[in-house]
Amino acid sequence: MIVGSINEDRKIESRVAITPDNVKKFIGLGLKVLVEKNYAQHLGIDDNEYVSSGAEISEDKKKILTNSNFILQFNLPSEENLNSLKENQNLIGVFNPYNNKEIISGLSKKKINVFSLELLPRITRAQSMDILSSQANLAGYKAVVEAFANFKKAIPMMMTAAGTIPAAKILVVGAGVAGLQAIATAKRMGGIVFATDVRMSSKEQVESLGGKFLTVEGAENLETSGGYAKETSNEFKKKQEDLLSDTLKKIDIVICTALIPGKKAPVIIKESMIKNMQPGSIIYDLAAVQGGNTAVTKADEEVDLNGVKIMGEKNILNKLPASASNLYSKNIFNFVSNLYDKEKKDVNINLEDEIIKETLVK
């Protein structure tokens, strides 16, 4: 059986699904690996590294797509490339089924199995496949680095003979995987860190990293059984708004990370709140791809509102593609390992397996 992958559209995606290290692992399962020419050259990985690891290189996209039993990508391939797929093939990646419902439904009708890994259940057995956690971890780190790079003052407190420079105050909105990494990174660089989240279970994690948790009354009821944040009530939003309004007046840098799977990002920071912030402050909005956590966020644009810079990118991990690819390729290998029956040398779509059932999109 063959594992294959073609080049992504490099204008929007720099990550790859298969690294040379993972080629060896796939071969260890008894699978053949086929990747497109210049597959990871933009990451400084030459085709020879893939060949040395045991992969076959092809310039023919159609050959790869037609012959592969497992097609591993990051984003959904173009319509032209999808037309090359045939019955019983397995397409695996991060396909945003909420926005691509029609395309995926068409593939399912052709009896092509589409697995979207952002739908993985949050269970212990799925942790090694959890692409949301591995990618969000890097995103949280990079958001802090980007924000600090645009801030015109020093981050840590510095005491000099000429006087003392106070430490920067950072607020992290949303204490999931990305938020916790943002807290840890900002703290390591000497900032004074505050955080807020609708889930009270986050309080202990925030404080263990050295952050101060801002508590909103009623937060304890706003967590799903899967560990995600629920949408909040109007009453809660008003309480959160009052707390944030007061806090933001003294904050230098805000990192926004609040997302609700499959829905528009909640608008947490209103325009009026930003206008009360100090000029020179920075907001980095990791939720920009889903509309943003501020009322003025524009993906891939810098917005200046009364001297406050609001930033956010559709894909911040295009700035860390090598590290992100390394983690993603491990996640996707572990997923394929669970899907492939090594003894029978066949795909085992066992719908009693929660991992397979939840990620298979119809």
C-alpha cells in the first residue's frame, strides 16, 4: 500500500505532511511512500533526503493522487487534484469541514474516505495525533514573539544607574493550549502576565506558569465535556466586558487566542476598550482566521486604532513551517498507524473506534 503527498499551495501553506524521518516510520509499517518533486525544498529539505529515507519522488501529481491509498495533506487539495481521486482512497488532513461541507460531501458520495484531524476527540489515546494541540502550542509561542518584536519598549524590568524600566504587562485572552504557551513564553521573557478564560479549570494552569488569573463570576459552568469553551451568555459577556475594560487600561500587550470549534471567533475586545488602551500597545489576535477576538481585527493586516496596533494572520505557522511540519507529520503518522492494519496489510475503518468515527467526515 502507498502513502502519498503532493505539494500544497505555497501561497497559503508552507507546512508539509511527511518529513524524511517519517518516511522511515511508514516503511517500517510496510507502506511505500510517494511524494512530489521539490516537496519540502522551501524548508531546506532536499529531495535526496526523502530518497535516502526510502521515498520515491514523482513530478506527476496525478500519479501520486491516483496510486496512493493514503493521501496526506495539510489543506484540502484543489478541485482539479481532487478529481484524480478514486473509490476507497483515504484523504487525511485538516480540511475545515464546516466551511468545505459541499466539497467533502461530494467526495464521500464517490466513496472516498475523508478524515479531518481537527475533529479528533480529546481522549488520552488520541493525544499523539492531536494536531490542534501541537500546532496551537507553536502558534502561542510565535504570537508572543511577533508581538514583542513590534513593541517599542523592553519587556523585562531593567534597573540601571539612569533609572528603572518597568516590566511590560501582558494579557492573554483564552488559556487553552495556545494561551498557556503564550503565558509561559511571555513570563520567560520577563513580562508580568495576566490571563482570562471562561473555564475556571484554567486558573490552576495559568497560576502554575506564573500568570495571574482574572476571574469572571460564573466562569465555572462554561466548559464542554470535551474540554473546549462554550459560548457565553449575554450576562456573562457583560461581566467579562467590565473586567476587561478596567484591565486593558494598564496592559501593554494582548495575545488573543479564544476560539470555538466550527464557529466565528467570539468578539471579546470591543472597539471602545481598545480606544482606552495606552498608545503604543500591541494586540496580537490568533483568532484572526475565524474573524478575530477584537471588533477591529483584519486577517493579514495591521490595524492602527488611536496608536494601538492590532495584528493577526490567517496562518502564523507559515513563519515556523519546519517546526510545525515536524510535529504535524508525527501526528499524522500516528493517525495512519491507528487506521492501518499491519497484519492484514489493509485499511481498517473501525467505526467502533472513537478516533476514526469522529474524524471521518460524511
